[in-house]
Amino acid sequence: MQRSIAENIKFIHADECVFTFNTFINRSWYKKDGNIEVYDKKVKVTTHAMLAGISEDEGFEAYVIHPRSIKTE
């Protein structure tokens, strides 16, 4: 860690998230005391994965969106 600071090496923390129909249902917002209404036939949510990198000095560095779930390391 000290060597990387001395050599001005930036650390970028990476993480991934996946958006599916289930996350659409579980994370949808609606008014207090209301109910969410979703018509399955009208909503077509395709699975997408997003990889993002965040650094301490710049914050959001970069991202990439993948059209499906990512199954590799």
C-alpha cells in the first residue's frame, strides 16, 4: 500500500450488479399506501449486468453494460 502511494498508483474498486425482471418488481417505487401494478405482458425487462469502477479521488471512473448475466470471473 505504501509503495503504491509512493508510486502514485490509483486504486479502483470494481463491482457488478444485475438487473432482471425480479429486481424490477422488488425495487419498483410506488406512493405510500399504494400498490404497484405490473402487467407482465406489457413489461419486457431484459437481463443486463453492469460493471462499474470507483476510485477514492475521482469517484465514478467507468462502467460497462453487458446484455446478459456475466458467468465468468
